[in-house]
Amino acid sequence: MSAGAANTLRFISLLLATGLIGLPGCWAALALWYQGPTGQLPKALMVALWTGLVIGVLIALWQGRPGAAVAIFVAVFLGLIFWWHGIAPSNDLSWADDVSCICSGTIAGDLVTLRNVRNFEWRTNEDYTQRWETRVYDLTGLNSVDMVISYWSGRAIAHMLVSFGFQDGGHVAFSVEVRRLKNKSYSEIGGFFKNYGLSIIAADERDVIGVRTNVRGEDDYLYRIRMPPSAMRALFVGYVEQASQLVEEPRFYNTITVNCTTLVYHIMKGFVGHLPWSYELLLTGYLPEYVYQVGGLDQRFSLEELRALGRITERAKLSGNSESFSADIRRGIPAIDVQSPHKPATA
């Protein structure tokens, strides 16, 4: 091998080694920042010490003296991994008011008793009346499932809710949410680092939809889901079971793997079977495209038409806190035609 080829091979090897050290090094720095000691100064000191270690290892690597430095890095990093896996979720923390309770339920035949159904009266994000209620739902009256997409940061970033309708005109919406501590804001990056608990909220639509359109300035779209009664029931029960399990076994929220879309995807797979995977499940703003492609929306209309018909933002603002909120936001949205063609799911 020529000297030039040997130097090139050595350079490539050093680049690969740098990546193998640098990437976990960056991950560990963020993990220490989000889960390290309480307080900005202790966190900053811990991250600075770790960063210094990583830089020292990389310098030794490129100077041809890796040896002990790499061994120290590996030992410390393994210690960090052990510490990371020891961080356990908890329900017993000082949670923000709107996620202070997790829904749970009991199922007796066709009757479902839901505890901690949220029914806040929102005036502003900081001014609201708290109400957590117990409600009973008869699954024999379950007759609709709607998906609400609430855009809060551009076209790709949105929150998804699923609302169940009953023959008496009542609705209950389920929302998989970040369970954050009091006075703590949401960070997408923090969502990768065990910074939040996982919460399933069951709520009155005037609360969980109205707060987004009327208080937070989000733009909401409602899509009626094409689903047979047996699947509606299975999805409702799946939400109740998942929520009740969280009460007994808390979990961390994760921006990618356990969020408002992926959790529902796994519930659906449990009784539907095969569902194709798509990046649209991660970029929730594009979820309507995915649901349309697998045949879950009304095929009599194009997706663009359904989007235009389903924009409920202004209707929600006009309805305000009216008792007819659920009916008001659905005005002009065609009911599902069960006889319309159904597109098969595609990979």
C-alpha cells in the first residue's frame, strides 16, 4: 500500500472514530443537561466537565495517543448509560394543572366509567376554572370517530386528538399529551431526554379543542374517520386501557417514539392488523395525508376538499363556551357515507 493510500485510510479511520465518540458524547451532554443536577449552574458545570473529557479524548485520538483517554471515555460513558437507565418515570410530581390528572376507566359490559374527564373553562392560558369530572358512556350509542389536527408551529408540526361521538350528541376527546411540571414549558429536544411524563387526557371538546383555537391561537381541522362500529369500540376501549395503565405504570413521553400519533398507531395495530409505516406518523401535520391514503377518510372528496370543509378554527371561536360547541364546529362537514368506496391500505 502506498504512503498516500495509507494516510487516506488513517484519515478515514480517524473520522469514523471521531463520530463514534462525538455522537454519543453529544447525546450524553444533552442527557446531563436535561436530567442532571437541579439548577442551571450545576447542570452547566456537569456538561462543561463532560465536554472537556470528550474534547481531550478527541485531541489524544488525532495526535496518535488514544490509549488511556479512550478507555476512560468508554468507562465514564458506560457509567452514564447505567445512570440513564436508572431514571424512572413517576406520577407523584408537581404537575401543571391541565395535566395534573390522568384519565382512567372501568368497563362493565357496554358501560364505561371515565374518571378525571377534564372540563376546564379557559379564559387565558393562565386564567381558568379547573373541573375534573366522572362521566359514564354507553358504547352501544357510540356512532362516530373524528380526528382533530391542531397546527401550532408550521405545516408539519401539529397535535392530534381523537374525539368519539354518541347518539345523544355528546362527545369525549382523547389527547395524548406531554405531562410537564408546573411552570415548565415544552421543548421538543427535551422530549427525547425523559424530560416529561406521558399523559392521556379525556376531555370535553369545549375544553381540549377550544383552548387551542380560542386561547392559544392554533389552527384546527376536523376529519371524520371512516370506521366500522366494532373498530370504534375497540379504539375507545384501547384509549381507556392505555390511560388506566399509565395510572399504574407511568411512562416517559418521547418526541418520536411515544407521542400523540405513534401511541394511537400502536393501539390501532392491535385490532386492525397491518398498518403501513410512514414519516407522516412522525410529522403529525401530515397525518391527514396518511389517513386518506389508507382509506380512513371520506373518499367522495379530495383531501384538499376535506381540509377546507374541516377547518373549524373560526367556528370554534364563534361558538366560544356554548353548550352547542360540538355541533357548531361540525356544521358544514359532511357525514361519513358508509357506502362510499374504501381505499385499501398500501405500504
